[in-house]
Amino acid sequence: MTRLYDDPASFSEDMVSGFVAANPGYVREVRGGVVRARKARRGKVAVVTGGGSGHYPAFCGVVGNGFADGAVVGNIFTSPSAEDAYSVGKAADNGAGVVFSFGNYAGDNMNFGLAVERLERAGIRAHNVVVTDDVASAGAEDIAKRRGVVGDFVVFKVASAAAEEGYSFDEVVRVGEHANDRTRSLGVAFDGCTLPGSSEPLFEVPKGRMGLGLGIHGEPGVSEVDMPSAAELARTLVDGVLAEAPEVEGTPRVVAILNGLGATKYEELFVVWKTASRLLAEAGVQVVEQEVGELVTSLDMAGCSLTLTWLDPELERLYAAPADSPAYRRGSVTASEVDDQVVEEAEEVVEEATALAPEAGRRTSKAVVAALRAISDDLHEAEAELGRMDAVAGDGDHGRGMSRGSAAAVEAGAAAAKRGAGPAAVLVAAGDGWAAKAGGTSGALWGAGLRSFGDLLPDDRAVAAADLLAGAKAALAAVRRLGRAELGDKTLVDAMDPFVDELDAAVQDGQDGPQAWQRAAHEATAAAQRTAELTPRTGRARPLAERSVGTPDPGATSLAMALNQVAGVLTAGTESDAQEVK
């Protein structure tokens, strides 16, 4: 159990602040994460790692000379927002571009992808190197769908060493991707992990059993087997990883990492490594570098994993290169930093155009804020249940992310409305706030959806049913474009698409805005319930797809809840909220 915290909702932020206070010679805090305390030399490619928190030493623990230039830190087991990734990337840039590297998860791909686009619009070259080392999460024919687990560490280390040596931007990308192509991992779990403030773990392994093929975000294994001895476990891990070995010439030379996931003691790992090292030698594999310990954890999860990277001379040299970071030190590093340089982060303030909207627009803005507040209250109440649903086959963070995101949307939207902004500007502010605080896939999708919906609301007159329909269609298009999900994938699209269709039908039937929205919201609720019959085809739940059958999709469920709260505001008809929405 994770026992030490002040406020579970601010656990990640509190952790980062404490980490910086403990390592002032290595890192400084910026919005969204940390960067080196002193910037590297001008012209060096910046390597920035990132992902959700709960994995220390990944990701912030490897920021330092010879290793990463920065780390983007999201909420627990939740991808950082695009805004946070952009902020850290911009702060880490040394004038030669930014290479982000992270594990292959939908939210990380989405948010780091958006950050790359934004950095490039700002004139900073950027690229993503995505890690796909988990052999249990997809077959050899679908390597691009595999999760990134402890292979993250190897890819980060190699790419960072290349950048430190002075490799060009394209060469840093090349060698990072090359390291990923030669890295394989397999993990097991003996018990689940517990989020701060929770009394129950995200999953449980039956007594006398072991989960095989776990993730690092609180996901259970893809299957269960009887609990083995240390020697038997070593054989399972070695055989499983070697079965996926890439083709290499001559005697295989590897980096081997036996990684503890948080609650498995070093002594236990050493007992496993005794047999694992022998089995690798018997298989004709030469271990030239080995790490036994905690490099990528999952809070207090009991379990371990084996990672092998098949080396060539370039990879071997780069992995062995010196590094000096808070959590990992190797050799003697010659600092590439700029001596005595004092780096101050310029706080970027982006003000939306908020010219005073006409009276009708300001009244609609009040209704928007009332709807956001109703959504936030409902999602906060349902946080634990949404988390439970998400933990069936995912990482259990959906409830917390939706609660944080919706609360931030209320704060940002209310501030914009107070300045006299129209509904479009209010929803832009709310969408940005939601995306920044929720993080993950859901945060990015809700941010894009709210922005797109707001773009279609008029400032100069009351909102008509046709405006609501146009906004809903635009939001659905944005969510589909960004998330690349279709009907039947078991995502929020499975509730959103039927909602838009029913709203369209209701408007065609001549119903006014509140009536049409309420009718469509009821259909969304029914559609969300029907997702229990579906098998997920995308996202973190995909590797454990069969386990989710019988449980509705949490994203579709939370969307339906939100749509029903909007219906309540629309039909209330009070002057303070939706009187002008007809």
C-alpha cells in the first residue's frame, strides 16, 4: 500500500517538488516536469524522457549529464499532457532540437505527438522515439502494438549518450530506434499496486499464483500460472525473452536488466539472477552489462521483469558511456554544461482573445460554466467507481484523471467567463485546463472535444438546437481524428457516436435544444452500457482485452455521465445557467 501522502490528488506534484529539493545539483523544476539544473552546451540535441509518475527511478531520476536533458512527469500512471511535454521540451532545448522518448501507450503517443507539432511550429525540431519492448503485449507480427516497459531505460540511455557524444539530431533518433529494435522484455507480478489514497490494490493475484506478462501501470498480467520457485521463474523469463531474440551475427552480446517493480527485494532478485545468468550463458548469450535492481517500478507492485538488449559495437559503447544522474551513475562524466550559466524559465503567458462578448454570448458562457461544474461534481463523486472499472483491464487512473481534469476545466472556464468571454473562448480555456490536468488519452480527447464544440457556439445570440448539433459533430470529428478510434473499439466513441446520431434525429424531429440533448444523452447512457459486450481493440486495455468483457468502458461511461449533466443544466431553465439555450 502507498501510505505516505498529504493529498492524493497532488501526490505527483508533491513528489516532483520533493525530488527537486533532494537533488538541487542535478535538476530544476519547470512546468510539467524537470530539466537539468544547468543546461548542456549549445548545439547539443536534447533527449527528454517522460510518462506518468509512479515509476521512479523512471523518469525524472535519469536527468543529468550523460543521460536525459529533461523528464516530463504526468499524474500517476497517466501520460503527461501535451502542454507539459511542450513546456519541458522547450526548456530542455539547446538549439539542436528535442528527441522525446517514452513507452508505447495511446495517451503518450497522442500528447507527445501534439507537443512535437507545437515545438516545430515554434521553430524547434522535435521527434518521438517510441519504445515497444514488451513481448507479452502483442505478437511478433504486431511489434508496433507492444507496450514499452523496462526497455525504456536502455533506449533512454543509448540515445542520451549519443547526444552527449555530439551525434546529429537524425543520428540520435536513428540510434534510439535501433536500440528499441534490439530490446525485448517480459515481466511477472505477484501482487498489485495501490494508488495513494486507495485502500485496495488495482488488481490482486490469487494466493499461490503469478501473473505473467504484466504492464508497468498497474495492469495485471495477460495470464496466470502457479507460483514458481526462483529458479523456475528465471527459466520462464529467460526462455520467454530469448524466444523473441532478433537476428544477430556471431555470439550474442547483451545488456541484461533484472528489474524489480517496487516491492520485490533486491535479495530476491539476486537469487533469481543466479539462475538467469547461468541459463543465459548456457544458451550461448554473453552478458556484457547487467543491472539487477529497480530501474522502472510500478509504485508498490510485487514483481520483476527481464530485459535483454542485443548489442552491436555502437550500442555497447553508448550503453557503457559515463552518466551522472540522481538515480543512475556510471563512470566519470565530463560536464557538457555551460559553466556559471544561470537559467531562468520564462513563464509563457498565452491570453485568449476575450473581447467582451455580447449579452447573449455572456449568458451562454454562464450556462457553459454551470454545465462544467455539474459535470465535475458528478465525476468527482464517481471517481472511485470509474477507477475500479478502468482497473479491470487498464491502469485504474481514469476516475482520478477525469476528476482532476473536470475540476481544472471549471476553474479555467469560470475565469474566462468572469472576464466577459463568449462561449467559444470559455470552452477553449476549459478544454486546455482539462487536457493539462487530466493528462492521458482522455485528457487530450476531452480538451480537443471541448475546443471543437465551443468553436460552433455563437456569441451574438441564443444557442439553437442546430448549434448544439453542429458543435457535437465537430467534437466527435476531433475526437476521432486525434484518438483514431472507431465504433466497436470500446472507447468513448462508442457512446459519443450514438449520441450525435440521436441528437441529429431529435433535431430533425423538431425538438428544441434541451429536449433533443436529453433524448440523445439517454441514448449515450444505453450505448455506454452496451460497451460491456465489446472487446477493446486499442489503448492500454487491449493486451488484457478478454478481461474487460462484461465491464462497460470507463471512457464511454464518464462521457455519458457528462452528457446527462449537461442535459440537466439545459432543461433547468434558470436565468443563471441555461435560460438562453433554447
